[in-house]
Amino acid sequence: MGDAFQIRDQEMPYFLTFQVVGWADVFTRKRYRDFILENFAYCRKSKGLYLFGYVIMSNHIHLLVQQKDGRLSDWVRDFKKFTSKKLIKMISENPDERRKEWLQMIFEYHGKFNKRNNDIQFWTHENHAVEMYNVGMIESRMKYIHENPVRAAIVEKPEDYLYSSARDYSGLKGLIDLDYW
């Protein structure tokens, strides 16, 4: 992996992207999006995460975060490890999930070509970490996060997308609590 998108300063806020392998549209299902939100809320309360902004799209998540204890890389590793195992289990045990064989095939395919993982993989290893070293960068990335569903033609206005912090920043009540920038 190249050096371009590495978390260097563990105490700074970062823009991150977590992408599902093969761009598989896992988060079209409410139960999987809600699971991610539950984990964000837990990490804020118990893992020292500052969550400034997020959006959950069908196959990736953008977020702007900081870790109170200066261990952001550890948080990313733990979050991705826990959520990948749990999401794979949720998919395989969901009797209403008609795409489970197809998704399993994608996860197995990507896992078999990965040196660190030889059987199954949910998230890509890249996080596309971009350090937020000034207010202008933070504002720009927050706008990018919030306008993602608009660019995807899902909603007309950012605050209309339920699985985004845009609601909170526009004065509406979001689904989880945030740490406002």
C-alpha cells in the first residue's frame, strides 16, 4: 500500500472512506446501515471516538473522525475487524437476504487474493485517510460527505438523506449523536 493515504498524526481529525470489497451494495438494507450507526454510537461512548460527520452509502462510508486517545489507526483496525465479522454473519443468517450467496462469493473472491486474509474479506484495506489540518479542509470534506447522496441522485437536498450527519448540521434531528466541529 502506498504512503499517500496513511494516518500519520494519530491525534488529528481525518476524513476516511471505508469501502466494501467489489463495491458490493450491502448497505441497501436498513438493518446493515443501522448496525453501522449502532457501532458509531458505541465507539463515541466507549472507544474515545469523536464523530464529526458521516454518510452511509450503498457500498461505502465516508466519515470525519478523531480519536481522543491518539490511537486512530487502532480504532480503524478494530472497527473494521468487528463490523466485517458481524456483517458477514448477519448476511449469512438473515432469512430475508436473497443476495447472500452472491455476496458470499464476492467476499470469498476478494479474501482469496489478499495476503493478510486467506478466506473472506468485507472491507477493502484502504481507508483513503486524509488529514484535516485546517478548517477549510474540514468544511470542504464535510460538504463532500453531505452532498454524496445528492450526487448519487438519491435525494435533492443533503438533509433529506436519513443516514448522514447532514440532518444534524441543518438543524434536524439525526439518527445518532455527533461531536460537532
